[in-house]
Amino acid sequence: MDYKIRKTKLEDMKSVEDAHRRSILEICSNDYTLDQIEKFSGVKYSAEIWDNSVNNEYHIVVEVSGRVEGMCHAKLREDGDGEIVGVYFSKVIAGQGIGRDVVEMAFDYLDQFKPKNIILTGTLTAKPFYEKMGFVEVEKKKINCRGALLDCFKMEKHIND
């Protein structure tokens, strides 16, 4: 498959929002109820938060034939830990090894800050992927996502001493 990984642009907001929504509908639907998926996929990005994350944090997209099919967003937290804020892929690119590549790119970005840990909150669907990437479950929790209670996992990866 021919794909391109590039830095996210401000004008990508609606395309990334669409890929995020498709990821939930196409990939997470086996692990959550229809009601949970409907609420979870009702994502609407805030322009202010979007501008800040694209301009000041690690934010990349994956394109196939000019269409955004996935994204990765990471940042350094105020407590000094790194955080994978979001990784979303549509069915077009899921399972192709691209997720591993973009998460490793996020690790490379975060490494400049020398965090002791990288944390994330993963869904039931994403947990096995993150475990393969070296993350361990710290806590199982319920996240309220637009009115849907989702089983999720706080996960972390220890990287620097």
C-alpha cells in the first residue's frame, strides 16, 4: 500500500476528525455496544484545542491517495511524562504495521524531553496493540465519552531513569 506520513496542518482538522470517527465506527464496533459506538464516534474537535496541539505538540497524519486515514498525537505533560493522546486508524490502514511506525515516531519525539514514562488511555480495541508496543496496564477504568461509559485502560511504558 502506498501511504504518506506527514506533519498535520491546521487545515486538516475536518479530515482528521472524519478519520477519527471512521476509526471508531470501523475498528471499535466489535468491542463496544451500538449505543456506545454512536456516542463515542460523535467526536467534534475544538478549533482552539486543535490549533494548540498542531502548533505545539507532536501531531502527524497518515494519508492514502490524498485522504487522511489516520493520525497520531503525542505531547509532554506538565508532570514530565510523555503522553500518547490519540492514535486512530481507519480500516484502510489498520493492521498494516503503520501504527507501530507512527507510535515509534512519537517515542522518538518524546525522547528529546527524557520522560521517565509514556502514558496513554487505551480502549478495549487498542489494548493488545499497546501491549505489543511495550505498554502495561496500570488501571482499568470507565471513561465517560459524550455520555457513553467505555471500558478503557490507563497504560504506561517506563523508558528513562
